[in-house]
Amino acid sequence: MNYYSLTSRSDLKKSLLTLTSCLLIIALMGCNSDSVQEPLGKQIEPSACFWVGPYNIDHPERNFAYPDTGANYWHAGYILPEGASLTLHGEYPYARYISLNSYRADTSPATAITDKDIVADDGSFNPYIQGAERQKLLREFTLAVAQGQPAGELPSNTLFDYAEQGNKAVLIYRIYVNDEGQDEQGGVELPTVELTLSSGEQLYGQQACDALQVDSDNLAIPLVPKETYGKIRLNPAFDPAKNLAVWRAAYNGAFGIQCNFLGNCDGEPERKVNYYANADNQYVSTFLNSDFGEVAVTRGKLPKVPKTLAGEGVFDESESQLRYWSICQNEYYSQRVTACLFDEELVVDEDGYYTVVTSPDVTKPSNANVECGYNYLPWTEQGDGFGRVEGGGE
């Protein structure tokens, strides 16, 4: 059996973006200064020690949890000292989208704060507001990271880590679609850390990282237990791939196994996607099996998104349906990404429809190229990737 997961993800519906963006534009009018000012992040000792990454296809040891090749990810794992408070100072990258998520112990997202909801520092501006000039220089923000869970409405510019005192908290920082010519970080430094101890002492850089006992290793891969998966993967009765392919939304890990492999898709499952998912995203996926054929074709209509890849001067999502859309080819068990295509990379016909062809390289159709109006994703060479994971098999 040689199957893999084909995943499509989309981010942030238009109705939410439009209303919130209008409110923020009103709040920022009259304070959009371009005067020379030293960015706050440059005044604080760099905190590269706080972040581990990037997680992306270019780093095989960090290619898991179904990463998207249109994005880069960094994680921070830390233990907040009792009575201490944590602050992050950052700059909005030159990119399509950013967010920070905190995570529960089961790797499901807890709270998230998204670019459009991050209020800029005084004298700076937020380039993710409708109509904002994306290339201005003063682009700083400050976030508070609070311990535990919120008791009520989330305060402005605050992220809760959902960790109990003495337990590790996990944050993930995401940047999607860097402007052409920008580096993985979108042309700015990663957010710097400021730790205020219960005594009032403030620590920065390596001193702060030491006090926070930050992770230096990669996150552990959140695998389905190999004993469980090994028993079902070779049984034809449990084959999750269907001919014709069936696309299903992601809900939670247990329901995914139950529905895809056992065929029990009844009930009202909790929408609590694991695998360090992005709380802003909606995921749908299907399984493909090479026993059905060596070429798979997916066709659909591409949603409208804001154009940013070429470094557009103005952020305009007035006609957008989503902030971001992509289609990826993944190894289901290892969670590795083989390749993705995101919205601005796809070629579409005159009616806005895309066609994506997937096959092994050796059987790639000669016309599966953009010149002929087709998009191509290579088929994984290792099926579900079970054999490449320690303790797995062929």
C-alpha cells in the first residue's frame, strides 16, 4: 500500500477580516508617522535563544506536523518562573500573514493572536490593516504572554499559554508568504523576549532564556502510536484511500483515525485539530493510493486572496475570500511535506479554476506544467512515511 495525505488549508474568512480591519484603521488614523525612529526591537538584546526553528521542508529534522512550504514556523518551549511576567517585542514582517499560537499538552491550539489583531506600538503602524502601506519602516508591536487560561475576554495584545505553574508552555510563531527577496523571517528579527521576575528585575537575551529554561531541541513528533497504526495500515479493510477520492475536514486526532480508517464518521466530533495546527486555519484532506493509478488530478476554483508576494505597496483584501490557500502532498504517518502550492503560485484558467496533477516524477505527464495550464505536485517516494520513522516498518 502506497498512500499519502493530500491536504488543502485555508485561512481567515473575509467577514471577520473586513469588520475588524475597519475598526483598527479608525483607531490608527492620525498616528501614522514616518519620522526616523530606532525600532524598539533593536534596543533590546536579541533573543534568538528563545526560538527553535525554522520548521520547514529545508530542515528534514523539522519537517513534521504537516508544515506548509508557503510558511515558516518557530517554536518556543519554556517554563515561566513563579510570579514572573513575559513580554515579546517584535516587528511585523514583510509577508502575507503572521500569528502566534499557544498549545495544550495534546498539541491542539489553545489561544492565538493574528496580525490584524495586534495593535502597533505608539508611532508604529500595522501593515495588515485594509489599505495599509505595507512597506513603511516603523512596524513594531509588543505582546504580553500570560500564564494559564483567560478568566474572561482576552485583553488586547495578550496571549495565554495554557500552562500551569511549573509546567512547560509551547508557543509557535508563523510567517506565511514572505515578500519576494525577503529572508525566512520576512526581513525582520524574530520577536525579542523581556522577562520580569517577581523581584522586579528585568532579564533579556540569554539571561532571560536561562531563567525560562527554554527548549534547545526540536519539538517531539506527535505520532499516532506505532503499534496501533502498524496493525491497521496493511489491512485492506482499513484502507483510508477511496476511488473516487473523498475529501474530509479535520476535527481531532482520535476522530480522524476512527473516520478515515474504520469508516465510523457519525456523530458531532469536537473541532480541535491536533499536530500543532494553526487556530486560524481550516484543513481538509484526502488519501490517495497508488494502486488506483499513477496519476491523480484535482480540480477546483481558487479563492480570492490578497496579493502580497511581489511586495505590493498596499494591503488590499477588499475583494478577498480568504487570507491564504494552499494544497500540499504529505506522508500521512511521518507528517512530512513533500511539496505544496499556495494561491499565488498556481496557474488558473480564464474562469479561475486550477488543475493540480500528482504523480511520481518518472510518470509525470509531459504536459503537466504551467505552460499547458496545469500545476504539478510530486508523489511521495515513501508512501505514508511509516518506514522512515523510528520503530516503523516497510
